[in-house]
Amino acid sequence: MTLLRRTFIKGAAGTAALLVLLPVPVSATTLNPDVAAALDDILDGRTAQETGIEIDAPTVAENGAQVPLTIRVDSPMTAEDHVTAIHILATQNPAPGIGSFHLTPHLTRAEVFTRIRLAEAQEFLVLAELSDGRVLQAAARANVSLGGCAT
């Protein structure tokens, strides 16, 4: 089998693009107490499933004060089956709660866009609450060249 330069470059580029979308395993035992408390408040005794959330964020952010973030949740957004809330937590920020978005079934899709502040390179968690009581979870890592939060 001969590996052509073009094939190698296309494969390498595809791998680099997937880094943001691959789930980052997050264990409650490795989280700092503030993040663990925020996570417990959102979960309220439920177990999160690691499926159904797509995170679009840069793997390297030049400025931690403005990291663009788009979150899409796979949902039909009907009255019977819709996303009720999307929460974002940063694992290393002085205040872990980045934001919460409350959605209704009147939206055509469960998608939010924001710019977040990150103090340093870290993982951030996204949790989506569904109308049937389930919680979906995803995580991604962003490397920050210049921190955006004062400690």
C-alpha cells in the first residue's frame, strides 16, 4: 500500500478537526469542589448520558476573554420532546458557571452561540436538560494563549 502525500494531509486535517468533537472524559472525583457542586446542582441526582451534544469551539484560543462556542443538541424540539436548558461549566475558572440557556419547544432547533471567558487551558462541560427529565453531557478542551479571567 502506498501512502500519497495528499491522502496523508487529508487524513491529518480530518483528525485535527475531530479533536474538538471527541468527548473528554470527566470524572466527578477529579473536579474541584466548586465545579462538582455546580454539576450536582444541575444533575439533581440524575445520571448524565454522553451523547447527543455537538460542541464547536477552537482547540486553541488566542484570547481567553473571547472564546467562541456553539452548542447543538440533537432534539426534535416538539412539545413532547425538547431541550429545556443548556448549561456550560468551565473546570478551571474562578467561577465555574459560564451560563445557562433556557429553551422552549417553540424553537426550531436546540442551538446556542456565545463567547466565553476562560482563565487558562481547560476542559468545559456542557449539559443539556430534556423535557423527559434526562440529562445529556459533553466536554471539550480549549487551550488558551492569553487568559481572560482574573483570579
